Amino acid sequence: MVRVIAWLAAGLVAYLLITLAIVKYYPDDPSQMNWQIREAFNAKYIQNLKLEDDVRQQQVIDRLGGPDITRAYRHDGEVYQLLYYRTHRAIADGITTEDECTALFFIERQLVAIGHEALERYEQHRPINH
């Protein structure tokens, strides 16, 4: 009986070590996900972003991959970018639109707003001639 328990414990430890190694050394890769899983992954990641955490644009791209839609302009030497990541599907038509995405607004590659606030702030900063 003791031998069986020892084998079960060893098996459990091995399972946990393998699981931890996979999680640590093989992170989620959005480019390998199907669209439903990627949407959920994007939504969860974006939901956990906090503006006070000094989030840089490259951090987001490294984690989520390239954005689905991008808008940007330069004004008075500063770069303003709106990155859209798909977080929910509105119509199953194979086309990603802004209304199916969550917007992230960056000024000089620093995250400053998320979601509807990102859209509002982008438009507020945008010069009239753009």
C-alpha cells in the first residue's frame, strides 16, 4: 500500500512539474489560436490592463500580437496611436470591424486609455485637419 501511495505521489509531482514547465516555457501564442479563443484571450488580457502600471505599446504587441486595426497620426512631434484588438464578434462575416474590437490609445507608445475612453481621447487629441 505504501508503495502504491509513493508511486501516486511521484506521478502527481511529475505531472505538476511538467505542467509548470509548459506554462513557463510555452506561453500562449495568439497567432496559433482560433478566432474564438483569441477573442477571449484578448478580452481577458485587456481587462487586466491598468493605466497606472506604465504599460508600453510593445508590451501589448508582444503579448497579443499585431493589432487587428490601427489608426495613427503625428501632431506637434508626438505620435498618437489607436490599436484595435478583436474581443467579440458582431457578425460572422469574416471581416473584423472596429465595433468588434476594444481600442487601446497610446501617446508616444504609452497606454493612456482603453475602450470607449480611448476613442474619445484619440478624437480629442486629433487636429482638425486630420
